[in-house]
Amino acid sequence: MDASLEKMVDPTLAEMGKNLNEAMKMLEDNQRKAEEENEKKYARKDIPGPLQGSGQDMVSILQLVQNLMHGEEEEETSQAYRLQNVGEQGHMALLGHSLAAYISVLDRERLRKLTTRILSDTTLWLCRLFRYENGSAYYHEDDREGLLKICRLVIHTRYEDYTIEGFNVLYTKQPVIYISSAARTGLGQALCNQLGLPLSCMCRVPCNTMFGSQHQMDVALLDRVIKDDVESGKLPLLLVANAGTPGAGHTDKLGRLKELCEQYNMWLHVEGVNLATLALGYVSSSVLAATKCDSMTLTLGSWLGLPAVPAVTLYRHEDPSLSLAAGLTSSQPVEKLRALPLWLSLQYLGHDGIVERIKHASQLSQRLLENLKNLDFIKTSVEDELSSPVVVFKFFREYSNRDQTSHAAQASTIQHPIISNERYIYDTFNQWLGEQLAQLVPASGVDVVELEDEGMCVRFSPLMTSAVLGTEIQDVDQLVDCLKMKIPVLTSTLQLREEFEQEVRRTVGLLYIEDLSWPGLGVVRYNYHSDGKNDDKQEKELEKINTELLKKLNELESDLTFSLGPEFGGQKNCVYIGMVTEDLDVSELVETIAATGREIEENSRLLENMTEVVRKGIQEAQLQLQKANEERLLEEGLLRQIPVVGSVLNWFSPFQASPKGRTFNLTAGSLESTESTYVSKAQGTGTTPPPTPMSSLAKQRLPGQKIFKRSLRSSDAFSETSSVSHCDDLEKVDQRPPALFPGQEQGPLETEKAEEQKEVAQATKTDTEDIQSDKLPCDCTKVEEQEGQR
């Protein structure tokens, strides 16, 4: 490419192209060549500072831009991939902006000829590509600006004296603009603000409720609304229809809407992502009707992956003076240079390249839709299964006949809470599903969208994302594989949520917190039993216990995720449990949480009591030592206290007195004398502390089996034969006599212990379940008691 640039006649154009190539190579180099010190140095330049007087070279400035684009505050994986797929066609679009600045300095005649050629070529190509005959084009940066100019054109057309009288003609006959309730959020308000019209001039038309798609405009209702407005003296001005709604990608009935607009002399404007399919060989009849509308808006930048190219509004109008008054055309040649980046990019891609990109996006949608049909618990919402470029799906668990009858009976008794709670739960789960899929397969470009009737759904719109992200067929297959992995997790969590709630409500010491916005098993809080404490101290103790409980649960070797919940909007002092699998033992989980909470609470109270006991023991020890010193003075006599006399007296007649002190026994909580310590030259052990009881939750597990896991009902891992043989092995282990130390004989205690073990072994044959949970801790306790007696 450098050789071709050198052959150019104009050296300025060659230098511009060369500098642009060098700049793009530097900006798209995602490999960090600078060291960490340089990164920190550039990161500090995020703070505005004074302009350097000597100036900087282009390399330093571009290096600064690169560090600002890939700074430490932004992860490399979040936005870097968007620059990796700009490609040569993106370079052409960026070159167009540089050329526009250079062309603007030409003399007026050359500039007029060049801009006229660029504008006419681009308009002709787009009209032929998207089957819009005899159309004009308006190029704009904001995709809503084209519709705004169209509204002004229609106002100038329908109100002949608008240029002279202004708002007075609008006051006598109020204009009405009709938009669908499924249109973009805030579109109607933005139009009214820019046009200076009251919000009463904007009429939102509801979508179908009985027949047809729930995302299409209700044509019959629109007809009645227009008749009412005409009878009330208003002027129906313009109708905004959708060829691909922003949410679900459905297309309005454009043919019937066009007939309605002709009947009432209204302007029909169409926008939406499905307009891109007009460039394909096969176009659905619903979208093909858009070619007969009065105007349409095309967003080619997202469809073709072109950065910084303008949106285009194609329209048909015979009066160029009104188009000039509305701002759709301009007499300034510089304004026409907006089409230059698009002019360069379209030539680079060519007709076949444009059609291939749009066709590739449609094939991605069809590939995903075919795979979703074979998945259970996935509900799709598409308009046309053969040619829909937008796929919207959600997780939804269908009920069987028996479950559906019981669910309907339950819903009839308390209808509103059940329906609303179920809707919220599914919205939460589908939002989590969409976020997980977007994180696992970022090249797919899936996102979460909230629809009025369906709620939260996952949307796949490759026409808007695939050209930028470089989505391929293997990315769609990976998306389906990830979805297959998440569906069993969603179904298991949804089934076990109710069981978890019932277990928590039955367990003493635990409080179930209902948080419908949490995508997981549920939320639980350990209740702290306060003893007349104030609210602030009780709140601190509650926070301390639940924080320690969360720490203990995360230390367990389990597949569950325990957290404090969402960063914003979550409940305080709670343990949030994430998604689970079907082999979860809910009862064991709840018992473990309750037992761990009680242990933490007991330890906390023990520490408080121990602190008080130690404080009182120190005070008592001080009083006893003071009393002992007074008694020692009485025994020694008064003469021994005189400095000189006492020394002589002690030399002739030494006084033998044992040192007296006090030791505090933490186990017994009492003060003891230190005389025995000085006599035996060793500190006494005192009372033997009681043995630590083993948790009743301890269960015998298979090798490698994690906590909170149970065997599946359909699994044959635990058969009756294996259970019996396992019990026999335990019986043999219990029947073995205990090992004796060297030189130790078997006394009556050991004989009694052996007899007790035989009785336990006989009980094993009758009840195998009690062996696994109760016998082993009992034997351990007996051994410890006998060791203490020995």
C-alpha cells in the first residue's frame, strides 16, 4: 500500500495516508511495550495539566492516546476487541474524516464539484442497494436527527403559512405524531423537545393484545385513534413505524399502515434493524413493504462494522425548497462532506461485500434459532423463523399436566403474589443467564433486554454486533454449549428454592430473607439472641456473627458460592447462596449453617464471659495477695521491718516463708494457690476439660465426594449389596480389640469396653443408618472418658 501511495500525484494525500496508517498501527497495538513505570506515568496524565510550551511530536501524542485508551482503569478484555476488528474498511472510514478536513480548504468551485459527486454517488448506491427508488438522502451523526428533519419537512408541507406565522398555525390546528409503544425509549419526548411541541402532540399507539404479534402496532386501534383526532380538530401529521423493534426485532404491518397513511394524508417513516435485509436476495413481504414508505433511516455503521460513519435517512419529496427549509439539504458544500467516510467505505467493500456481511449476520441468527428449538426450558420469541435477524429467548420452566393443575389451583387462591413473584424470579434468572453468556462468549454480543410482556430476555442481534465483534459460526455453537451447561443449574436452583425456604423457616436460629432480585438458592440470616442489649450493640454483634459465618462457609470444600450479595440494593448482615446443582442436600446445608452460627455465637459469648471472669479474678487475686502480705508482716514481726535491725535479725535468725501467689484456672474459673507449683516444681494441670463433642452433621462420604452433596435418585452408586458390605466392614473394625501399649495388660476397663463394642456391633446389623451418623462419635466419647478414668 505504501508503494501505491507514493505513485499519487498529490503528495499531501500520500503523506496523509501514510501518517494515518502509522497512527492506526500504533493505536491498535494492544501489546504493552512500555514498562510499568511508564504506564503509571501516563496514567497520571489523566489529570488535566498545563499545556507544554515547547510542544510534542506526533509519536509522543499518539503514545499518550494509546495509554489513555488502554489505561489501568479499563480491562483489556472489555473494549480492546472492538478495535481488533476495525479492519481495512474501518481505516477507509477514518481516512474519510481526514480527507474531509483537507478537501474543505480547496477553492469553492472544485469543492462544489467534488462534494456534488460524492453526495450523488453515495445516494445512488444506497437507493439501489436498499431498493428505494427515486430517493434523496440526508446524512447525520445522531440517528434521531433524520426523523427530526423529516418532521420539520412534514410541518412545512402541511402548514403552508408555517414559515410566516410560526406557532400560531400550530395552535389553531394541533399536529399529532403517532409512534408505537414498542419504539425506542424517549423518542417521542426528544422529538417534542426539539420541535418545540407539547407532549400532547405525541400519541403512543399500543401493540396487539389479542391477535398478531404482541410487539406490532395495533392497526385497528390506530384507525380509531386517528378518527377521534380528526373529529376533535387535530391534524394527523406523521406515523413512525418499526421494521424491527428495538427490543424483539418484530416488524409492523407496513402494508396496512401505508394504506392508512394514504387515507389520512399522513407521512410514514420506518426505522429498524430489519431494513438491512432489503439488500439480500430474499426479503420477507413485511420488510419489503418498507420500500413504499415516505422515508426510512439506515444505520450502516453498526450493520457493516464501520466506525464513525453517519446514519442515512432516505426520503422522497418533490419540493427542494421545503427540504432546504427543513434542513434536509444544505447550500454549504462543507456540509455535504459528511458522506465522504461512507463514500470511501462503500467503494472499498463493494456491493458483494456489503451483501455478504448482512447475509452472514442473518445466517448466524438462523443457526442459533435452529439450536434453540432442540433445547428444553427455552422459549423463543421471533417474528419469522425463516428470516428473522433478531433472536430473543428466555429460560422458562414448563409445568407438566399434574404440576400445572396444582400450580393453577395455587395461583387461583392467591393470584397476584404468585404471578408477580414468579415473574420477578424468572426475570432475575434470565438476567443472570444473559450476563453469564455475555461473559463466557463475549464475541457473541448477546445482551439482556426487558420486554413488556415477556419480561427479561436474552437478545442475539448479529446485525448490530457481528461486524464489530467478528462473530463466527463457532461462536454461536459455543454460545449454545454454554447455554446447555446453564440450563440444568437454572432448573435445579428453581426447584430447590422452595425447599430451601421451608427448611430455613423450620430451623431455629435462622431467618429466611425473601429477595426476588437475587439469582440463586436464597438468602438467609442467622438470628442473634440478644440479652437486653441496645440496638446498636445488637446490630454490631449480628454483623460480626454473620460475617464470621460467611467466612466459615467459604472455607468449606463445597461447590456452592456464599457472598454478601449485590454491591447495591442487597440486604445487610445476610448470607447469599448462589446457583446450585440437583445433587444438593438442602437439609444438610441448612443444618450446617445453623450449627456453624450457633458455634460462632457460643464462642462469642464464651469470650465475653471469660473476659468478665478474668477481670473479677484479677481483682480477687489482688485482694488475696494484699491480705497475704498483711499476714506475712504479722508473722515476721515489727523488728524485721526496720532496715538495719531487720537485716541483722534475719542473719542471726532466718525466717523461713514459702512464696505465696495465685494462679487463675480458666477451665474452672477459680483462683488457686501456687504453693503446690513451688513444691512440685511443675504447674498442675487442674481439672481436665470436657471432650469436644463431634458435630452430629458429620457424615461418612465416598472418596472425593464434597460436602452438601447427595447421591442422585437415578444413580446406582449406593446399592443394597454395597451398603451391607460397608456395614460389615464397620462391624469388623469395631470388633477388633484396642491396641495395648507395651507393658500394659488388659484390665477390667478394657474388658468392659470390648463387651460394649460387641453390643454396638450387634446393633449395627439392625439399623445401618444409625451406624453412619451416631455410633462413631459415641465410641470416641467413651474412649476419651475411659482414658480420663485410667
